[in-house]
Amino acid sequence: MLLRLLETVARRRRAGSSNPMWPAVTFALFLLRTYQKRAGRDTVVLREELKPGETLMISHTHQPRG
């Protein structure tokens, strides 16, 4: 919510101002949103219901990309 408000203020100020801070703020917000979108894609969620007597083993292995 705070990022959206800051982005709105930066867009309004950038349009009518010669101050170089507002384009820099707008660009920084763009980079932050891009990073958040990319980080969200890396999340893997698996949900299964276990029956009585079943167990779950979680293994973290690194597989080469490509």
C-alpha cells in the first residue's frame, strides 16, 4: 500500500517538476516491483493431505538448470 502511494506521488511530481529526485524514485520503485515479481515466481508450493499412518519426507537438492 505504501509503495503504491509513493508511486502515485512520484508520477505526479515527475510530470511537473524539474527535480531529478522523482524520476529516480519512480525508477527505484519499478526495479523493486520487478524484483518482487521475479522472487514470487521462484516459490514452489505443494499441498497434499496425508492419510493416517503416512509420512512425508522433504529433500532439498539442487539440480542444474538448463
